[in-house]
Amino acid sequence: MNPLFARGAVAVDIEGDGNAPLEPVEITVVGFDLDTVDTPLTWRINPGRHISPFATRVHGLRDSDVRYAPAFPAVAAAIEAAISGKAVVGHAVHNDMHVLRRKLPGLETGPVLDTQKMARQLVPGHKSYGLHRLAADLGLEVAGADAGRGAHSAAYDALLTIGLFRHLAAMDGASAWLRSCGVTLDQPAGPAPA
């Protein structure tokens, strides 16, 4: 079994331009473990084409918000360095990983865990397993300066995903679900006492 936090874990969220194939306009990566949360790393990205009206309604970003942002190649190395080798946690994370693997074809990560799948297993019977609805049902929220623009900003959603993961990880059945994904919640031991 692979201890989830042995090589580090990150929550990832991507907001896209709403076109096919999806191009990222905002990416947040947040390192975390069961006790700490790092400051979110957020990149705004110019997709090189218009952001769809639908995507703007979802995340609030407009063409003018990314007009002077770098194109993806200019930030690719920093994004890859923030994620490479680490366990990745996200909500409906297959969407984010699809974009990351297309944009960073050499990206290698640790285990990839989906809090949406985890929630379906551990809290069955919800009307919606969307991140914001599920978090509200469970009484979870994000506050503080690191929360970005609020719901549907990449920073907010990544931080909310961490809160959801921690909440679910404390539930009965979480250890079995995590083991089915090939991981445990064991955190690496600190340095031996002198």
C-alpha cells in the first residue's frame, strides 16, 4: 500500500474556456496533508481564443481577465513542478487530469483520487454530487484571502475539495475506499527524536 502523503499530495482544479478541446484559463494547485494546507498556487492563462459565454457564467472569467496572462507554454514547467510525483486529489478529477495530460504529456503523478467518487461511496443518496452542492449539504465552506473569487474560482474549488476530502477521510469506510485505490492515509513520520 502506498501512503497517500509519502511523496506529497496536491488538490488541483482547472477552470476552462468552455470550448473543445478545453483550454485552461485558471489552474490552482494546493499542497496539503491531514493537518496543513499550503498557500494555493494559481495561474491565469490566456487560452489564445475566446472564453465561451457559458464558461464565463460558471467561473466569471472573461477574455479581458486573461488578455495579458501568459500562454500555457510559459507556465507549463511551474505547473508540472507543482504536481509531478505527488498524489492528486480533485472533484471529478478525470476532467482536470485529461486537460493536464494533454497539455503536459510527460506528467507523472502519484495516485489520483476523485472526491466525487469517494463521496458517492461514503455518503450515498445525495441528490447531487457536484462539489458546491455536496459541500453545502455537509456544512463545508471556504473562507479567507486564499479562496480566490469564490465558488468556481480554481483556488476556491481546490480548497473546498481539500475540505471535502478531509471530511470524507474521517468517515467510516474511508480507509477501505482508499485501500481500493491503492493508498492509505498514513502520513510520513517526522525526523526521529534526538
